[in-house]
Amino acid sequence: MVADHTSGSVPLNCMKRGDEGVICETCLDDSDDAFVKALGVRPNRCIRVCRASGSCVIEVGSGRGTWSRVALSRTLASGIRVTTRV
């Protein structure tokens, strides 16, 4: 199920270090979509940006209190939409 907040979303590659949000959708081709989902980057997951220059390093919440750190290229990050937390 995809969160219904896409109107207020931003591409992940536009977020800054320390920003947090919830992934609302991925706009990637099938192989890239399967790749990021295998890394745990999927709709309704909480994320925190750890590094925003060069590759994008994020922490992804599992929903069970654990976080995984994932590095994505700027190209992949541009296809991931996030609703930011204020």
C-alpha cells in the first residue's frame, strides 16, 4: 500500500543531511524498483538522511525499532519520493 501524501512529497536526492520523512512512492524502472525494495527502501518506511553529497546515504526504519543504513546513487535517489517531517 502506498501512502497517500504524494502532493507534498520531494525527491530523496533533494533532501539534506538530518532530514527525516516517510517514503510515499518510487518512480523507477522495474529492475531499479526491485533493487531498492530488496534493500528495504519501500513505501511507508521511515527514512533519515545521513549524507546528501555524492551518493545518498540514508537510514531506513524497519518498523520494528531497527534501522539499516543504505547508500544509493543520486539517480536512484531522484526516483524515490518522500513526505518530509516538519
